[in-house]
Amino acid sequence: MPTIAQAIAEGVRKLHASGIEQERRTAGLLLCHVIGIDRTHLLTKSEEHIDDLKYKVYLRLLERRAAGEPVQYLTGHQEFYGLDFFVTPDVLIPRPETELLIEQVLKIVDAEGLNNPLIVDVGTGSGCIAVTLAANLFNARLIATDASQPALIIALNNAAKHQVTDRIEFLEGDLLEPLNNRKLTASIDLIASNPPYVDEDLKSSIQREVRDWEPHEALFGGVDGIEFYRRLVSDCPEYLKTGGHLVVEIGYGQLEAIESMVAGSPSLKLVEVTNDLQGIPRTLTMLKSEAAQGTTRS
């Protein structure tokens, strides 16, 4: 039976040979997952032996990672905004940039003094946005939509894990279509979305872990990457209250096109652009209002 140290060394060797970055960290994560220990144990008990069956499972996971499969799908977990989320290939892996959207929504709720906000998460995927908001806004009511039934099952499991199922309604359907005929006209305080925004023409240029493993329907936003923004900008004013907000995540280089799109809306105004840590515009905030508003950047 190999020791923990020997297993890590073998993992580093296999991953390095396949060009996988952070090979030692990745080998450690996979080994911790298989044998049910934390990283502290990994470091302090490196001479402990590993059961042969678990070692075989570990080697199989190494093979899958070497082939490009994301480690989050191998372990079934991803941390987001301090919470642990179940993930499978049916859902996009939650990313740190999307935490900016969470922070923006929380800021709006606080600034507007919304005591019992109704919030809609469009294209919920793993449910990371809806569940995180419910976990941080104890009086909020949320609706989460997605066209994928398997994704909604994952989202529901995550809501149950974090004990917020009583405040999130999950609806199957495309973007805002599930809200039709539900008497929600001009009744929603905030709509949030991290829609598919990768340009289909750029498919061959994105990382293989993303291109080959994550669900394409959650990644690609048409030939220019902004198809879903057109639909959100067009459809969301029907449901937002006057003074309500639409908050979306965007991709690199999309700000100008979406600014122009919003400028053509009779009722939406772009009021804030939030940059990520690299200085890239990442989150846009729009207000439903008849009055013109200035755009601020942060």
C-alpha cells in the first residue's frame, strides 16, 4: 500500500506529464476527496498508508483530470461566496467573478432599504446566485429559472443543503418565460443573471476544460455573445417595478455593445459598471426609470 506522500508524488508526475497546472495542489485535492481527509492531515500524516482500493480510485481521478476534466466535476464541489455547492457537468462551475454580482445585489437591497425584496435569478444553473442571496437576505423571496431540468435538480439540492428551499421557487423555462401568466407584472424588485456570454465564434480559443466539459448552453451566447442580453433588456421591464434593477455579469469586451443596447431601451438606464480585480468591466447595473441617469464605474 502506498503512503500519502507516495500517492502525491505519483499524482504530481502524472499531472505534470499532461501539462496540468498546479499539479501538486490538484493531486492533494483529489487525494483528500478520495480518502476523506483535510489538507492539514495530508501534510502532517504523509507517511500513512492508503487502502489499495482508494488508491485505485485516486489514480482513476488523476487520469480524468489529466484528460482535462475539471477538478470540480471530479470532486462534485465548488466553493462560492463562502458556501459549498454541489456541481456536476449539468451546470456551469461557479466562478469568483460572479461574487461581484452577489455583492452588487446586496448593496442595492441595503441602499434601497428593501425589507422583503422579490428577486429573480435568470439562468440559475447550480443555484449559486439564488442560494447565496437567500442565505444572506433572510427576508427575501426568490424565483430561480433555468431551461435545463438537470440543472434545476442540482440547484434544488444546493438550496436544500443550505436550508433555503422555503424561500426559493425553481421554475423550468427559458429566461423570463416561466414568469408569464404569474401576475408578476411590475412587481419584481431585482432581476439578476449570469447569462451565457461566450461568442460562439471563439469556441476553439477557450480553455479545453471549459470548452470540452462545461455545458455549452450555459456558456455560449450566440454569434456575438450578447444574444441573451438583448432578450433580458427587452423583456425585463415588463416585470420590474419602477425603480427596480437588472444586474448582469458580462464578458470581456462586451461593455460597449451592451451600453448601446441599453441606450436604446425606453425604460432601462445603465447606472453602474463594476470592474473585476483585473480592471475588466464585469457587472452592469440597470435601473427601470423614466428619468435619465448617469453611469458610474467602480
